[in-house]
Amino acid sequence: MSAALEPTVEADCTFGTDEPFRLNSGDRLQSVTLRYALYGELNETRDNALLVCHALSGSARVADWWPQLIGPGQPFDTNRYCVIGVNTIGSCYGSTGPLSENPQKPHEPYGSNFPLVTINDIVRTQALLLDHLGVERLTAVIGGSIGGMQALSWAVDFPERVERCIAIGAAPLSAMGLALNHLQRQAILNDPAWREGHYALDQQPVAGLALARGIALCSYKSAELFSERFARRPNRSGEDPQSSLTARYDIAGYLDYQGAIFTPRFDANSYLVLSKAMDTFDLAHGDRSEASLEAALRRIRARLLLVGISSDWLFPASDVRALAWAARAAGVKANYAELISSHGHDGFLAEAAQLAPILKAHLEEEQPAFAGTGRR
Amino acid sequence: MSAALEPTVEADCTFGTDEPFRLNSGDRLQSVTLRYALYGELNETRDNALLVCHALSGSARVADWWPQLIGPGQPFDTNRYCVIGVNTIGSCYGSTGPLSENPQKPHEPYGSNFPLVTINDIVRTQALLLDHLGVERLTAVIGGSIGGMQALSWAVDFPERVERCIAIGAAPLSAMGLALNHLQRQAILNDPAWREGHYALDQQPVAGLALARGIALCSYKSAELFSERFARRPNRSGEDPQSSLTARYDIAGYLDYQGAIFTPRFDANSYLVLSKAMDTFDLAHGDRSEASLEAALRRIRARLLLVGISSDWLFPASDVRALAWAARAAGVKANYAELISSHGHDGFLAEAAQLAPILKAHLEEEQPAFAGTGRR
């Protein structure tokens, strides 16, 4: 494996020091720092920017988690575009989140005092970063999973600033998705090491966070993939599952391993905040009537591409397809494509080769949203 | 709702006091008590018995959990058959399990010192009960989920004693099923109240057990059912999910409620033991080669009916169907039927009306397995 592409620029941008940033909840963040990464260069007119939004556990470093899609000649062509990655607020990869110092309690992290954020809050902070960079309008905003929620939110909340929007494996969460997120948060809250969210940084609730990750992984993958890879084989370490309560099958060893490599790199309170943001994502801003979803979709001016994944259990392809139809019915130039994959929700990462030509075609479409004389 | 049918007899049967009962693990149970319930009467020749096996959280009292299927005129017609329910060893509804006194430590329950049991162990204890009742051969053995595993195990392990076998929503667990069971056990083991399995009876690990139940329920139901019933509605108690980390959607309130009503009626160590028995169920007794599964199926003399459930995520209908085909290929008189249902795995309980005529037809089929001159 070759080393991931390095950003042209990786920096922090801080705002809200004069006037706090107002969240949808009514809470204020006294100061907001965003860690961002740029790949390629902004052109003189600053109209070659692609904003690529990350999923739950990602970072601003797009090339670290979507390496196949970025670089010269790739869909996110760094000779042509300036690719912008931004760590979301609430996360733990450089932007303001639960690990940041709480201005109310100097030298202490926010912990669980960090306020709830919504996808719209995340997107509004990104808009401030674009202002700072002098980018008025995005060639495209792209993301998968929670990143796709951000892309959709961009298209609805800042219609004038987005030419193209691509959301992969994303839609408002169904009841099953809400159920699984609730159980993941419960796994963390059940862990006494969580201490109501005020744990020392080296003593976070690893057992609860690993269990949450395990539950999540079952929804990120597919039964088919697990059967192909693990079947009913005993754990590769040589355990005999029949020998004791804790002796494992291979799939259990895999989940435990994934938990063990996740907890050192992710903060439990960030997990809670971002999982909740995923729950509350609703294009109609909490008003759940059909008319209101339609009103939200009617705001979109971008050319929209929604991509479903055939084996996605968390965001069923049928939900993504239904959203594409609803967008069309609301007059949006919307297309739908489907990745045929056994990888489940993680197909947005695992099927980059299948995704690449789909992204390329949408990004290079001759007629961008704002080219015509009419609205579309 | 009318009161459930009461058993004709509800009693305990104890054996193994002279010679301990040997488990597949090599461990011995010094004394085994089985709580059983009879509905209807054994005839003079004692050849009208139906053994109905319960699932993870069930009991010997069949009419309590399958009320629509049992009684005069129902598939389990108590005017015609004697229906036998037996609480499995390892459970907490009257048979020997983790809550029973540990003969090695008088006045103390086994707790986590209760040995692992297999589906074959459970079935062998049931065979001893049938000996005690003077029942040589069963008209049929029937069960759903783990109960279906027991029914299949009966047909393979005691071929001479079973005329008909009906297993609903049952097959060896796939990797995804093993994953979900592992996470459920982890939820219990993570709870400090579990205390390595030696908790006081009124201080069991309720948070961990409720979380395990929540994970299980997601696999017992279907995404479709959750969407129909709960959609993205806020919890019916009036919480606003956007207001705080712990304010819930309706589906989350439902899962919490189900956890709260489960923990007072089930023992965490029993849950661990039976969940593990579910994992290790493998008709070929741990030898996973195809030839060996075929050899196991070749032993079956019963007429076999396997019933899949269209929306079952834990035991996909495709797995149940594949098992039916494998049985046919091994020369078994096997049929397959499918419940069309949005209830998921729980369809074996929720779709009793759809199940009834299927069961009746198989039970009343004119040519039982042993009627002909040849083997079948």
C-alpha cells in the first residue's frame, strides 16, 4: 500500500471568539476551531472547490479514508479541483468537541457538557470556513453516511452555494437505525468508566465504546459478507467456542479486535454527540410532515446524485431511492445510482472502484445547475 | 384476552442423583430437575405425544407463549394429543440452571459455575423425561428458534423416537447471528453487577441484560415492522429527541421498556448459557464438513417440515430453505414452507394464525414416517 496523499494545507481556523456560534439547540459555542485539510489548490476565481464530508469516525484528511478517489486523474482530481476536508464539530480530530477545553471551566475538557449539535450546525460551521477561504460556491459537496447527510444539508440549507451534491448511503435514519444508535449510546452510558461523561482522557469507557463499535459494525457490514469471511469458523487464535463462555467464533474475535483498535483513536463523548447528530438529521428540520420535506427539497438548486448500496442495512437502498424520487417530485434534477455490493453500508468506502466512474460522471456533467437561464 | 389454557399436569422430574448426567462438554450435572407441563392426556398406548420446545426466554407452559396453537380444535389439539412442554436445562423457569443450588457449594447457586450446555444435551435430558413418562415415540416434535434447533436435534439424535419434526425459523446460526449473540453476552459481561456471574439474586446485572435484550430484539423484529410502528416519532412519553443526549425516539423508548420488563423475569447467567447453546448448535456436532452435515441429516427418519419467515434477519429464510434442500438431498422426506410476514424472526410467535394450517397439515398427514415397509 502506498502512503496516502498528503494535504497541500492542513490548518485550524477559529471563529466565534467575538460572537459565539449559535447552535440549533439554542446553546452557544464561545469559540469554534475547525481543523481542515486542502488537497490541490484553489484557483484564482476560487470556484474549483470540492467539499468532501467525513462519516462518524473520519477526519479532515480525506485521502486517509478515501485514498482511491483523490489525486491526479481521480474523481477528486487534485490537478483540477481543490478538495476541502473539514473535521466536524463534536468530533475528536482537531475541531472543537468534547475533548476541547470548556471555556466555562478552564483547563477542563467539555466532556458531556459539550452541547448537542445537528447536521445543520456542522454545515453552518463549514460555511464559515468557506467564507474564510474566500470560496463563495462549491463545484460539489460529497459525502457518505453522515458525510452524505452533510452534503444533503448543504444543498438544502445553502442552495446558492452548491452546484452539485452527491450523497452516498444517506437518508434520514429509519426506526431500525435509531434503535441501533440508541443501543450503542446505551453501551457507553452503561460503562461505569463513562462517569457521566467526565472521565480522564486516558481512562475513557473502553469496554462500552468497543461494544458500541461492535453493534455499529454489524450495521455497517452485511450478513452475506460476514458469512463469506467468517462463516462459523472458530476464532483464528485457536479458541474452541464450545470450551467456555468466552471462547469465540472468528466473527466475535473480529468484532473484539475492531473494538480494540477503535477505542484508542476515538473519544466516547464524541461518539455520543455524532451518533445523536445522525439521529436528528431530518431535512425538514424536525417538522416531519411530507409537505415540509417537499418544501425542504424544493430549495435545492444543485444537481443531486443519490447513491444507494444494495446490501446496506443501516440506510436501505430503498430509502435512498425513495429520497431521490421525492427530490425529483419536488423539481430537483436528481439522479439515483446503486452500488451492487455485499459490503453493506461500508460499501461507500469498500467499493471505491465502483463508485469512481459514477462520481466522475456527475462531477464532469456538462451542464452544472447554474449554467442555464432558468432556475435549472 | 382470555386466560391461557392451564396444564393438565405441571411437575418436576429429577434424575441423575445416582449417576450424574454427562454433558457434551465432559462436565457432569450431579442432579437434573426438569420442570414439565402436560396439556391433554397420554392415551393408553402412549403414542399421542407432541413435544413442543421453547425458545430462549420461554418455559414449559406452552399455552403461555403459543396460546393460539394449543387447545381443542387447534393444531396442538388437546382432545387428541398430549402436548408436552419442558423447560430446558440452563433456563430459569424451574429446570436445573444457574439459579439452582450448586451441589459443590451447598446453599449457593451455580451462577457462572453452571456448565455450558448444548442443544444435544437439552434434548438428551428431554429423552430421559419421555422415558419417565413412558413415551417411546413422539407423534411430533415442534419448535421455533432455539426450540426449532431442539426439534432438529431430536430428529437427528433420536431418529427412532420421532415421527414428525417441525422447525420454524431455525438453522445453525450464521456469522451475523454469532456476532449479535457475542455482543449480547458482552453487554452482560461488561456490567460490573455481573460480578463474574456471582451476583445476589436481587442484584443481577439489569443494565447489561436489558441492553442484551435490546440488541436481541433488533434481530427478532424487522426494519419494516419498526418503521411501520415507530417511524421517526419522538417517544410517546413526550420527550423531544433533540433536547438532550438521553431524550428518545419512540423506538428507543420501546426497547428500554422491553428491557425493563425482561430483567425481572430472566436470569443473566441463564441468558448467557442459552445464548451460547444457540451458538454451538450444529447438527454435525461440531464437525463442519459438508459430508458430515449430510451424514447427520441421513439419520433422520421423521417427516421434516422446515418453516422460514420472509423477513427473518436472525435466521434468514434462505438459510432455512437451504437446510430443507440439504435434507432432501440426504433422502429425508422434507418440506419447506414460508411465512410471509413483516414481523421478522418473531413471526413464529406473531403469525400463529398463518402458521396454524401449516402445522395442522403436517401433523395430520396420512402417511407418517414409520407407516411404510421401507425406511420411508
